[in-house]
Amino acid sequence: MFDLHSHILYNIDGDDGSRSEAMSLAMLRQAAAAGTTDLFATPHFHRRGICPNWDLIMERLVQLQQQADAAKIPIRLHSGAEVSLDADTLNYLPGPGEHRDCCLAGTAYLLVELLPTAAPLETWNLLYQLQLRGYLPILAHPERYKAIMAQPQVVRQWVEKGILLQSNQGSFTGDFGESALRSVRWLYDRGLIHFLGSDAHRTDWRSHDTRKAQEAIRSLTGGDAFLADCDAHARLLLQGRVFYPDPPHEPLKKKRSFWSRFFG
């Protein structure tokens, strides 16, 4: 299983994830126990204006992979970042054809998060500018943005224009509140989620133990196929391939029985 979103690297400037090497290894053990085989390290980047040193991120990633291998933890780590998307983001991201710092596994795929105050129109303008620069934007946990999900059809339009979505597994169990739970189900029912992530930060807070969330997803209609599709999308991402997910759809309406129609 692929985890596209994790704060597994320890002591990265501007990130609120792992606090130590020992904690990172413990988080990896939790992830392996939950069935994770591939994990993207995505520390916050440009959150509150803090841009951690990319060379340090890569060095920490290599070190952690070596420590995981030595400890026989069967997980492959991949590079990345969770980039805060605002008007200043385009000023520090590389242009077309340049190196792909911050991108997932050195590809053109870029995981971005929104500010709590982000509005749909300005967000689309920024996402479109990223596309023009050759990036393939993946919007992190859209279900958590209340202002955006107040107009869910806007998110559907973004997907139709090539934006991909990553949802948090914990959203399916209400870990991020009832609003996020309703929103993630709305996205799921319309085939709008392309990747899953734990968004894990610590061993005891938003951890990599996603077994409960996996059970909740499998209990949904088409849940097993959905999990398989998310993994298939992540494999294509690792190959740097552009993929075209199935178009969004409206959920099938349940037919009402004769008695329910009669009694209302």
C-alpha cells in the first residue's frame, strides 16, 4: 500500500512532524504493521514562509532509509514535500525544465496544501499557473477545506481540468471531524479521489496506523477496488507517467421501495 502524504522526517524546519530519529523509526514500524510498502516523505514547505533546505531533506531521507533497512523495516521511502500554495509560491518554485525540488520522487507531480482562507477562484488561478509551468498538481486533503468544500462542484471542475486529489485515510473515520467525513464521502461517491495518505505526524498523534481507516474504506461499496486504484495511480506517479483517471460521476440513487414511497 502507498502512503502519499507523511511527515516522517525528523526535525525539519517549518514542519510539525517527527521530533527525533527514534520517533521516525517507530512511525515506520507503525506504517509497516498497517500494510504500507511505499511512503512519501512530505514535510511542510513554505508554510508560514519557512522553506527548509532541500539538500537537508534529501540527506535526512537517505539516512532514514538506511536506518529502516538496517532495522529490517520493509518500507521504501520517496522524496516530496507538502507545498503551501499562495501567491508567493510561484516565486520560489523552479520554472519549466528546471530541477524538481519539492516534487514527489523527482517527477512533475507536486503535492500542494491550501491556506484556511483560500477561495475557489484564486485557488484555481494558482493551480492553473502550476500547470502552465509543467507541474502536475495534487491537492492534499481537499475534504478539510471548509470554504472550498462549501462549493464542492468547484472541486469537481478542477478534477475535470486535470487537478488530482489526495485524501487522508483518517477522514473516512471522522478523525478530522464530521465536516471532513461528509466531504470525503461526497468526493468518494463521485470518483474524485486519486491518492490516499496518512498525513501522519507522530506515533501518538495522527499516526501511521491506518488499519481502522482501511476497514472503513473496505466497508464502502467498491472500497477494495478504490484502494487498488489508488495504489495503481501511485505506481504510475513513481514512473513519472501522466495518467488520466476516470471522469467524475454522480452516485447511483437508491431505488425507493413501494412501501417507502407509500408512507413517505
